[in-house]
Amino acid sequence: MTHLLPRLLLLVALFGLASCSHQRLDDYAGTTPALDLFAYFEGHTRGYGLVQETDGTLMRRFVVDITGTVAGDTLTLDEQFVYDDGERQQRIWTIRRVGPGDYRGTAGDVVGEATGRVQGAALNWRYTLRLPARGRVWEIAFDDWMYLQDQRVLANTARFSKFGVDLGTVTLFFVRDPDRPL
């Protein structure tokens, strides 16, 4: 029996690794309502967000007002953040549609280009952001997943990491035309 134990442990470990697979964007093909990134963000959108450590501890809360402008195959997002400690921040994204469901984006604090792809109701958006903390600027990788709930509400969860180590999660709910009752 003791000679079977190492094999059994190996099988359990391999099964555990296989069950840790990441979600695939293609699994959302055909889901509805279909997300049209440019149509959703054109005009005024408001987001309500939380930043949490990996254990769920709340780090920050924020509200972001977004003005989206579409010109041809380019979407410009002017994001105005207000954090619960009073800090204000602006980020301006320039997002280009480079193919059906494929996007590339830049912003002043993004390293290189962000890449995004839409399938059905879901968008996977990946980028590296320069974030100041503790007197330094850190390059933090973001893996965003957005899910269109209906024509006005978009849910967003983003894992952020450094050197492949998860540091936390951002959870965000966007509301299109937020001044109109739901």
C-alpha cells in the first residue's frame, strides 16, 4: 500500500492542477445580450467599484464617471475617478477596433498597449498599469472580465498581479445613463 501512496498523491496533484484552469472567452460565444463596446460606452456611464486584497479585505472604494466619444473605429473614454479617501484621478483611454470583436487601447499610465476581445456578452481586457505606491511606481498586470447584464448594466471583475502573483481584485459595476432610473 505504501508504494501506491506516491502515485495517488501525484494523481491528486495533477487533478488539482487540471481543475485550476482559467475561463476561456470562447465559452461566451453566442451569449446575449451581445456586447458592443463602442455602443455601450458612448455617452455617459458611471461605475461603482471596490478594490480588495486576495483575502477579500477591502482596500478602497471608488466612483468613476466616464464620457465616451466614438469617431470611426476609435472610442475615447475620459474617466474621472473619486476614491473614498478623497483622491481624484483621471485616465483617458483611446481604444481602436482592429477587427471584429478585437480591440487595442492606450492610456497615459498603461505600459504599451492593452488588448481586448469580445465574444457574445463578455469582454476580456488585458493590460499593465503603472501605479504609484510607497514612493515607487509599480507595473501591475490586470486581467479584466466584463459581462453585459442588460443594455444598461455591465459587471467587471479584474484580477491584478505582479510577477504572476495575485495581489487582489477590482469589482466594478457600470451603469449606462446613470441619471435615468433603472
